[in-house]
Amino acid sequence: MENKYEDFAPAFASLIADASNEESVKKYEEGLKNMGGKEILEKVETPCTIIQTKKDAAVPHSVALFMQNKIKGKVTLEIIDTLGHFPQLTAPLKFVQVLKGALGS
């Protein structure tokens, strides 16, 4: 992904979006290609909570650690004991607990 992002984006888009719907794949691919942002992390000073699942095939744990190390503000990394990329779907109660903690309620 890091070295060949132009090849990664279309392949990943086909996995994440509905592969039978060319328009959705294309839109997702374009969104991925337009994303930049690694350099912006060092400008973030607002306290952040990064939510990561225990096993995410789309975003490995190393990405969360990278973000945690690059963000200048206070960062809390929360690992939810669930699989997949969408903890709000696979572990909604745990996800809400993390959100409540992050929001201070």
C-alpha cells in the first residue's frame, strides 16, 4: 500500500465496495486516491481517540500506532476486542462505551 498506492486503491476499493456496482467501486477508489493526510497528522493538536479493532484486515494495528506517534496532541488508542473494520457493527455496545469515554460522559 505504501509503495504502490496507485495499484492498491482500485484493488482495495473492489474489496470494500460492492464489486458488482462499478459506480460505487469507482467512487470509493477516487476517494482513496484523493486521500492524503500523513503529513497533516503532525499538525493535529486536538486530543484524539483512535478506535481500532483487534483484527482489522483493512487497517492493520501498525496504522493506529503510526497515527498515535504522529499526532501532536494527546492521543488515546482504544482497541476493541472484535474483528473487522466496523466496530460500530460488530461490537456496538463496546464501541459506544469507547465513545462515551472519549466524550467524557
